[in-house]
Amino acid sequence: MADRIWTAEDVAEHFVEAFRTLRKLPPVKVQGYFGTWPDIVRTRREIAFMEPEPMRIRPSTAAITRLEQTFDWMLWIEADERRLVWARAARVPWKLISGELGCDRTTAWRRWQIALTKIAARLNAA
């Protein structure tokens, strides 16, 4: 990362990728609970009439590493800015974000740009 010049747009794309990677991770389940029932043996006809299970694509190790780096970047900005940056990475509409912040859309966008610029400046300084 030292040979790269970071911009606010690069940081925003990195956060969007981190959000998508986080969504691909398997859900957290409580450990210790399991069933001792035997597996159900189904016929071919039963299998043919079953609803297909959604295919889950697992993230790569490089994507998880970039996700962890993004979490480290979140410590460089204030809590309100974190919520704002993460909401935009999750593609929350500006109208909802500005309603949460109690300001208009332009002010919310400006705060988002300032937060991304803070992160980019810190990355470029390193």
C-alpha cells in the first residue's frame, strides 16, 4: 500500500468491498448445540421436488485481509463518521442518512467526503 496514492474514491470503493465481504461470511452460530438424530435418507424423487438451497459464495483470504484492514481504518475517524461511511458502503440512500444525522443531503455528503479524505490522508502519510 505504500506505493499507492489513495484518494477518497479509492477508500470508498474499499469500504464497499469490505461490506460485501462481510455479507459473504458465514453466520455466527452458538456452539455446543447439536443433534444426534441420524441423517434422513431421501429418495431421488424427494430430492427432485425439494426447494433448491441458495448457493453461498465464500470470500477469499485476500478479501478477508482487506476487510480487516478496513476495520483498522475505522479507528482513525469519529464514531459519527464511522456510521456514515459504513451506511454509504451498505448503499443506504442519502435521504435516510440525512434524516438520521439531522442535516440536508449536501451536508451529509460533505461529511462523508471529509471522513474518506481523513482516511486517505492517513494512508498516504504512512
